Amino acid sequence: MTPDAAWLARHVKRLLASYQHWTGQDLLPAGLDDTQVITAMEMADFALVSHGTQVDPIFNYANKVALRLFEMSWQEFTALPSRHSAEPMAQAERERLLERVSKHGYIDDYSGIRISRSGRRFRITHATVWNLLDENGEYYGQAALIPEYQLPPG
């Protein structure tokens, strides 16, 4: 089930505010209303995903580029534990990445292999991963901006 517009706008604004907090940069132009911010993030030319704060975090957001990369619907993606986005042999690398993000708030140099629903492997490069904060500055999860990726030939 796709979330309602109010939840989606609040979530995307948290993604943007947290990104700006850690990096000092804006992902989207400032001053967009709720409808515009949802649309702009959906139509962005980069992939963006986030997961919640569960012990085994579940994805709670993906824009259109991310859904296309992972070959999933919104419903499929938002039921997926985020650890399943990496190959089993890459789990230790993923854990080290998440520890670095937890310690420093964000990293902007991540590259790695991810796996789609069909088993297609693709490389992500120059990804930024950051901690999400809610309006009270409390930990709200983590997000990843994937500006570059390479799909296998064919």
C-alpha cells in the first residue's frame, strides 16, 4: 500500500532536512510545497532510498529510479529488510558502512554491489549515506543517495 500524501511529504522533508544537516547541501530547491516536494523527489534523476529504525531495518522509501534499479514495486520494496539489498557475501562490508554512518552522521564515498529482485547485480558509486533525524533531532533511520550506478550489459 502506498503511503498517504501527508506521510510522504513529511518523510521526504525529513530526508531533505537530514541531508542538509549532515552535508550542508540541498538535494532539491528550497521552498517547495508538499505536492512539489513529493513530485520532485519521485522525478529526480538519482536513486534515493531509506530505512527505519527496526533491529533489522526495513526499507520505508524509494523513489522511481530506485524502484526501477531494484526491479520492485513500492509494496515489495517497503517490505524488504535493507540488508537484503546487498549480496550475502557483501553483508560484512555493508555492516562496516552502517557503523561509519552511525559514528559520523554520514559518508559520501560509498561504492558497492547491490542486487535486484531478479538477481541482477549492479554497482553503485559515489553514494551518500546519512542518518535521518526527525523534527526533534531524534534518530529516525538512514537514507542513501545513489547518484551513479552501472547496470550489467544486456
